[in-house]
Amino acid sequence: MNHTSIVFSIVCLGALTAAGACSRESTPPEGQVDSPAPVSSAGVDEPVASGLAELVPYGQEPWPGIITAGQPSKEDFEALHKGGVRTVINLRVASERGTQDEPGWMEELGLDYVSIPVNGAAGLSEAVARELDRALQDARRPVLVHCGSSNRVGAAFALRAFHVEGESPEGALRIGRSAGLTMPKLEAKVRELLD
């Protein structure tokens, strides 16, 4: 590359930056919510491997570095760990089938593990939203947040958006849907809690 090409590249890069082409104020990628930043990307330890959310049941990546899902298998956790996931936040209660071995698996894999038991719709509350927020702020990224079907995850993110981020009820529900809230009955409960 000659001197003229280098100068031209620097000038173009400067112009793009000044024009805001590199700003974070752009339209979010397809499937991601232009939202409240459940967490800033500054906490991401490593980039999330493309397609990581596809490794788990009901997996989604509504924000960079945050994967939401239903209950992963041991093999799913191993694949997520290989893909870069560093923290697992589990919203299932210990008595639910398939959860008993999870803390041991996380220890074997060297993943940080946080349990925030949410006993169905009755377990949803502002306190859960605030506990999820604290866990996300403390989490090494990328992070997986899961329950049985991702519905409680979406509900908890909706409540977090409302109580912590100050979103409107409709904005909070939109965020909840992007994180896995698909059951109409649970969405109705969340809507009731947002009123």
C-alpha cells in the first residue's frame, strides 16, 4: 500500500467515524431488541461464537453476550463452554426434573453458576428482576440465562426492563418476548405485574 492509499484510508475512516457510522446508535440486528441494555457489552470477556444460541433448546441471543434458553443437557453445557460461555444463571427451582446435577456440571466445566429459583408465574416479582440484574452485572460474559422453556427467563427480563431499566409496560413485554416469553398465560401474568 503506498503513502497516498494510507492517507486516503485514514481520512475515510475519520469521516465514517465522525458521521456516526461506528456509533452504537444503529438499528439492532434482526432478532435483537433495540433495548435497554440488560448489560453493556463492556462486560463481554470474549465474543460469542456465531450460532451459540442454536446449541440449546429455545435458544436466543437477544443482546450480545447474553444467551437465553430452555433447559440445556450436559452435552449442551459442554458445547456452550467450548463456545465461550463463562456464566450460567439458572431460574429453575431445585425440585424440577433435570436440575439436580447442574451445579456439579458447572463446577466440572469451570463455569460460574448462579441459581435464582423462580417457581413458575407465582415466583415472579420485582425482587427476582433485581436479583437477575445483580447477577448479570456480576457475570463473566458470555452468559447463559435459562429455565425449562425460556418463558420464565423472558418474564424475568421483562420485569427487569420495567423495574430496573424504566421501560414502559409494552417496551418491557417486547423485551421479554425477545428473551423467550412465548406463553400467553405467563405473558398475561407479567402484564398484570407491570400494571
